[in-house]
Amino acid sequence: MANRTNPSTVRLPAGRKAELVAYVAEAEQVTVAQLAQHFDVSPDTVRRDLHQLHKEGLVVRTHGGAVSVDAVAAAEKKLDVRLQLHTDEKERIGALAATLVSSNSVLMLNAGTTTLSVVRHLSERHGLTIATNNLRIATEISPKIVRDLYLFGGSVRFAGQSTVGPVSLQSPGGKDLRLRCDLALISVGAVSAQGGYSTSNLAEAVMMGEMMDRAARVAILADSSKFTEPLFAQVAELDRADYLVTDAEPPGELAEALEESGVEILVAYADQAPDRRGIAQ
């Protein structure tokens, strides 16, 4: 008599994927190894499932695992979660954005994981003056390339490892200094034809806008997942930026709006080395 498998013991792929989505939603953040052990399948099977679920918008694929959609969509995402999202894209964007930076220039950078990726690609520069609200930059950047590093004061947001407050620095006598920079590198939450550049937090939006107002040039940093509907607080209209540094060509309507606004689109394609436009010769 032929052997028959009890249907109740067979886990269909669709069933496993539904269970996987529920498991990730409950755990918020998981690794491939954890999923493979929990569902008693191979890591390769888990990776294929996560790839498909990511395409369907049911989970967010990260380096080595996945994060729930709800965790990513929350306004207050922890930095350690955000650091795992779109890591390859952010590194390419950071490398390309770094080519806009010349030695001996003055920079302003806002908080965000994409701006952190920029400072990791500045090793060939020297004499930089940097002002930021990003608490992690001091630990990421090499002291050899920095002339001065300033941190804007304000309340500390532990989840984002940043400060939120006025874009100002004071002289020893307590007088606010007049600040300017050669380039502001601003990571935003969303880029859209209708809403320009936006983010989910009002105080951060104000701070980002102030940095842009003090800059001779502005580069917006946004991976292609940010080409979406406007978020709560607008930072600026599209034409306020000189560059949009991203990992893929913007879709039709947004591309047209950016062109009309005079924004130069710099795309960090995979397997393509960035040019060296910003390095002082």
C-alpha cells in the first residue's frame, strides 16, 4: 500500500508565509536563523519567503532578517532597527553623496542613518567643519578628517540618537552666532511631487529646514522607498534642494516635478562606483 502523508501535517507555502508574517509582526524584529529554527525550514527557504513577503509589502527585509511593517511605520523607530533597513541602498547613497563634499568645507548634517553612511565615506577629505544634531556622528567619523565638530543643543531623542532644538551655536559671551555652511546633507522621510520633502516629526522638520536655509547648496538623501505620500510635516518644497541623492530613478510624476524644480538627480546604481566631483584636487 502506498504511503500517504497526513494532510494535517503538511504546511503549505502559503500557510507558512501567513504564519511567518504573524510571527514577525509579534516579534517586530527577527533573524533568518530564528525563523529557520522556529518553522523548521532551511535558511534559504526563509530568505526566499522573506524576499517574496517584502515584495508584497507584508514585511520589511533587512540584512540578515526582517522587521515588521508596523515597527517600520512607527513615527519613533529605534535607531538600531533603522540601521538594518535598506543597508545596501544607504551605503551607495552615502558614497555618492560624499563625492559632493570638498576638503576644507563646512557641512551641516541632520540626524538619520543615511547621513551616517555619508560620513563613513569621507576618509579622503581633510579640514572639514561639521555641525549636526546627530549624536552618532562623533563615533562614526574619523578625527583625522575633521577640523571642528559641533553638536546643536536641544532635547535628546534617545530612539533616534539625536537632539531636537534650534539650529544655533553661541559665542563664549552667550550671543548666537550667525551660521552658514557650504553644503547641507539632509535625510528625509518622504519625497513626493505634491508634498516636497517631508518627515513625521514637526520639530525635526523645522530643524532640517533651518539647516537648508543656512546652506549654499542642499543635497537631499532618500532611498527609493521614500518616494511615497507626504508625511506629517513638510520640510521644504522640491526646489529648495540642489541635489536628490537616491538609489533608483524616481517615478514619472516625481521625476517631472524634480526636473521642473531644477533638482539634479544623482542615482547610486548598484555595482557602479561614484564619481569624485567633490574631492578637492
